[in-house]
Amino acid sequence: LNGVLYETLRLHPPVPQDVKHAKKDMYYHDGTFVPKGTRLLFVPYAMGRNPEVYNDPLKVDPTRWIPFKSKKKTLYEFPVFQAGPRFCLGKDMAQFEAKLLSAILLQKFTFSLMEGEAENITYSLMITMSLCNSKNRPLRDRTYNLWLKP
């Protein structure tokens, strides 16, 4: 379950991008200078698809996290919950809730897409990562009923 959760979060982070501001002059580990006041775009969505960090990055492979303890990445390598002094304080709680909810739902329900639905799914333009099933409709007409069958 850990592997499935981490792969899901790696490929579909809840907050796909965020803006950061440099509070002081700084240097990246590669020597790049960042002056105070610079706005930086932090993009976990792209970072989770980086082939320099993840082999075959678009493949869903829960085994890349197993055994979980020995392959666990640092907060900087797995940036879904941010890192440093602003990392998500609710990280452990969110992971626990996601595992618990997944286990309960998978015990009681079977999920499937309606015929022809898969090709309509796209990301929605929201603050948090969201999916919608109306790729070719204007934003105001998009729907989010991905798994509902009549």
C-alpha cells in the first residue's frame, strides 16, 4: 500500500506547483546564485517525472518503493509534502488517512470507468491537483464524475 500511495503522489501531487520567494541571497548546491527577493517556481509535478531521479518516470511502479524503509527518499527527493522549514506538518496524518480510506473503499467497492470515459480525463486548472472528465469543454462546463455509473 505504501508503494501505491507514493507512486500516486509522485505522479499526481495534490499541489502540483507553488511559488517560493528567496528571503536572502543563496546558492543552490550546483553553485547557481539566487538573489534575495527572487520568485522561484517549485513544481513537484515535474520533479516526480524527472528521469534523472526516477527510472522510467511515467511508469506506475509501486515496487520502486519496496522495501519501503531502504528506498525511502528524503523530503527533498520526494517533494510532495515540501521540505525544509515549510514541510507539511500533516504529512504523516495525510498518509495514514489515505491508506485507511483506500483500504476501506477497496474492501467494499469496485471501481471502473464508464465506456469511453478514459479518453476524456484530463487535469483541471485548480489550486490543487484535480481531474475532470470533460477535456474538450469550457472550464465552466467541466464535470468531475469520473467513476459514477448510472
